[in-house]
Amino acid sequence: MISDKTKILFVIFLLCFQFVYSQEILFDDIIPPHSGDEWSYLLDTLSVHGATIHFVSDEGWDNLMNMDMVWIESSLDTFPTNIKTSLIDFCRQGGNIIIGDLIICPTSSLNNFLCSSDWQTGMQILDSSYFEFDTQINDFFSISPLTDNIDSIELCGPRRIICNGNCYPLAFLDSDNLFSVVTISYPFANNDNCGSFIVLITGTHAWENTYENTADNFRFAKNILLATAGVSGYELLHCAKPEPYMLEIDSIPNCILPSDTICLTGEYMFPNIKVIIGDSSINPFYYSSDSSEICFTTPELDSGYYNVDFIRLDRILYTDSILIPCPAESTDTTIDTTTTDTTDTTATDTTLEINYLCSRTPNPFTPNSDTENDYTYFTFDGIGEKEATIYIYDMHSILVREIDVPAGANAKTAARWNGLDKNRRSLPQGLYLYVIECNGEVVCKGTVTLAR
């Protein structure tokens, strides 16, 4: 039998555990003509899940940087400039924000805030695009846990959100998915920071308890609030996107012949993907029923290296490079390409002898400090026998990194890149050119994809 003392200690442990892991939430309850208690159902739900609610009407904004989440239900037109600047800094440092757009509020101040050059939200609200006061929403892009167990919700006078760049829509007024009313953005994704996000929802009058809350309405609001607060069991995956914006490809061959059929395996290979190789747009002719495979035919193109982009909904979801055609059985061939002049920081055109024993693995690589594929490793004929230098260029032919590879046993460890530039700053995702020189002679050249 458990003693009373043990029971007391166990209760104390649980209380301490809840205290340590409590999420701190700042709620902007100054919402004329509304009052903060109109959201009491949702605030109580946050409290039940261990969150501590702080009210702007009581505490102001002084403790903003100590919060995990900020919940705003206004147009920000009354917010002074320093508060807006602090909110951007709060998000930059890992805090999450929910913004509810009320139809009674003008959008100019909110749009100025969202479109600030200090971040890249990709969000903007159309002021005159609101619909009926009771608008039913049935069309969603799945993103867990935000849309879990949601079939239909009602919004009050929602306005259309323009969403691009780092912004991804997840709920729509129409079945064609053109009019988004709920979106998520990673405003610092260009700086390799997906640790913070903004959720923007229009028509949130229907969240108030003065309206009859449907089960899905309440569940949807709860999912968004708990996920944005980072409550245990509702965490959003790192850089999570709605499923139509996701694509995972196991691997792409290094080379292929024109007019050959190529089949790729992976995940989220939904229909309506377009494959762009060079200037050629290709519609795959086969999709597996479980979205794990697509097949397409490569176009007739001149010999050389080409970018391969996979696009859906006007977004590049995945990018790599490929050589067309595959080289003959001999290891060397001559192609017109771009190499480096070591006395300059830009690349110059010349004809090079390319050795196909060169490689970079993995490609693409994902330097996000999760210990998986954080480096791409270069190999080349004769590695370790003599000193070499790896030059990394962006697609504007600007030298961004120079890596010295010594001779000897440490060569293979040194011949790697972590996605940083020469000033140790994170570079944006995209395609990069690498050139490897030994004793002033170019021995390798190719492309490598940095993904975030």
C-alpha cells in the first residue's frame, strides 16, 4: 500500500512539473467594443491545459519577451510603433503569435505590421473582401494538429488573406482553394528560423461565446491556440506546412538520357505537381494511389547540368540538379560550363574537363542542427593525396564560401559544407555551384541543393 507521505510527495511532484512546463500566454484583451471575457471558454481551455494567461489590460506589454505566445484580437491600429517592433523581435526570438481579424476593424495598421521589412510574413488582408456574417467553411488543407478532426466551421464576415512566400493557407472560402481565410507563416524562415510562426484568422467573431459554438468551431480554435502556445500533445512539427505544400523525394539520379522515363519515390506526391527541368515544364503521367511515386519523361535538352524543380500551387517544393545526358563509360568528358578564377569572387565561362568520379552526399542537405544531413560531403579523385580547395558559389556566381581540404587522413572530414557563408552566417535554401581545385587545376564541378 502506498503511504500518505508518498502520495503527498507525488502530488507535489505533479504540481512542480506543471509549474515548470506551464506556457506563458499574453492575451490582448483590450478589444473595443468587445470585452476579453467573451473569449472565456477558450481562455479556460488554455488554463486547463496548464497555460498561464496574462492580460494586457492588467500587465501591459512589459513582460512580452517572457511569454511563449501572444494572442491578439484587433487591427493593431492603437498599438504604438515600439510595441509592433517588440512583437517582431518576440517572434524572431522564438515566440508565436495568433492574430484574429475582426470585421469591424480597419486593416491598414495590421497590413503595415504584417508587411514590415523587418520580417517576411507573406500575409496581407484584403479590406473589402469580407463575406456574409455567418460563412461556413468546408475546405481545408490538412496540417496537424491545427486541422485535426475538423470538417466544417463557421466564421463571421471573414476577409480574404493574400498568402505567398513564407505564408501557407490552410482554410478556404471556396472549393477551388483561391480565397484563404486562415494561414500560417514562418516570417524568419529565410534566416533558417522555423522555430516561430504566426497564425492569422479572419472572421473570428464566431469564436466569441456570445455566438453558439459548434463542436468543430470550438475544436478548431482550441487546436490553433494550444499548438501556437506549444502545449504538450499539440506541438506543431518544425517547419510544418499544409500537406499540399509538402513533398519528400527519396533520391534523384545524378544523370539521365533525354526522352527517358524517370520514376521517383517519396511522400506527398499528390497530383498537380509540375516538374521543371531547365526551361521545360513537364506534367508527370503517373501518380501512385498512395502518393508515393510519380513518373515523367525527360525533355530533349542540350548537354549540361540542369536545375530540377518540383512545383505545386506555384511553390517550389523541392529542387535538385541533374546531368543530361549520362556520360559514356569513360570517366571523363568535356562540356561547356562555368568554373572559377581564384583571383576573383565571380565565376567565368570556359571549357572544362569534368571528372564524374566527383560527388556530394547527401543532396539535398538540410543544415538545421537536427544532426541529420546537416553537412554535405564532397569526394573527388585523389582526395587526401594532395591539398584541395572547394569553392561554393550562389546562382549569381558570387563566391560565398571557400573550404580548404588538407592532404592526409583528415581530408574526407574537411571536405564538407554546413550551409554557412564565409562569415559563418546561414545561407538561404536553393541551388549552389561548387568547384574543386587541386594545385590550381579544376578537378570537379557540380551543383548542390541546400534545403531548409
